[in-house]
Amino acid sequence: MTLATVTPSILVVEDEPAIQELLAVNLKHAGFLVARAASAEDAWAAIGTVLPDLVVLDWMLPGQSGVALARKIRAEERTRELPIIMLTARVHEEDKVQGLEAGADDYVTKPFSPKELIARVRAVLRRRAPHLAGEAVEIDDLTLNPATHRVVAGGQPLDLGPTEFRLLFFFMTHAERVYTRAQLLDEVWGDHVFIEERTVDVHIRRLRAALESSGHHERVETVRGTGYRFRGA
């Protein structure tokens, strides 16, 4: 998962052009970035290039099935946390169980309501990737709103650059966990961006400077020999 943008990206894997178009149009209208694939093979190639934030995956695809692709996604370290919503005409309980056991986070049957699908997408993102749900996050009197791109501490707005904003967003939604510089590069800059790990240190210093007036700079802790942690309590 990446915070290279706070607009969630959805990969739609659907071989029926009319349904693919319906999905893409409605997801775009709901504010998501959308990529498309008509087969499991094309989808895997797309995922290999840019990791999306969620996959809407049709069960029946030409060649490799959606279930097989879901299992492949779950088997790889880079993609195993990627949220998946399975889309299918199968309505029997055993089919639903099979899809969920393959790694799907949710299961939507055809025909479906676009509004219901959007609600399911938001619910899965809220559960699996809260930093992409578009909701404000708060720790004490520090509030970050991804929709308005504003940060407020003690009632006073803070001026953060775009990278520091994404870094703080990630920290606030993943508080108390230690992350290496390499992990922060993958999560905040994107896993296909090649930047020196020490670049993280520069932006950590800028973030601390921006938070210093409110006293929240002390939350950004250096863990010697490992990386950084954001103190939530």
C-alpha cells in the first residue's frame, strides 16, 4: 500500500466491457483513481508496475480465474495485504466461502448496485487501509484531514509540505509501530520510487520542525538502529 497519493487507486479486473465501463465510471465519479485489466495476466502485470490500493476482481476471467489470481496476490509478500473485492454471478454459499478463503475481503454478486459496490469499497478501505478512507484522523489535539489537506494542532493550522503531510498521515494511522527507512519509502513515496533512504531523514526533520510549535514533534521518535516510530498516546 502506498501514500504516494491520498486518492485511493482501484484496479478493476473485468473482462465484460460493459461491466468494466460501469465499474470504472462509478468509481471515478466517487473520487477514485481507476486502472483496468481484462484478464488475470494483465492484472498481475499492472500490479507489478504500480501497486493499487484495492482490486475489484471478477471471478470468471479468460485464462486464469479471479480466484487463482486472489490466491497469487495473497502468496506474494509485496501484495499479500492488498484489499480484494470479488465480483461474481455465483450466489451459492459455498462459492462465497471459496472466494473468501482465496483471500477476498468482500464478495459482491451480480447484478449489483453501483452505490452498494462503492459503499463496500469504502468499507474495505476503512478496515484494511484506514489512511485511504478519506476521513480525518486525530491524536489528542492534532488533527489531519485528508479531504481538505489541512493539519491543525491546538486549534492552530500547521504548514506542512506535501511529503511531510503524507508522512504525518501515515504515522498517525500507524502509530506505535516501528518502520525502517526502506519501509517508509515504500509506504509514503511508493514501492517503485527509487530514492536514497537518507531522504527519509530530511523529511523527518522537516516534519518535526513543522510540529515543534505545538509540541507534537516529540511524538516522532527515532528508534536507534531501526528507524522511526510515531507515539500515539
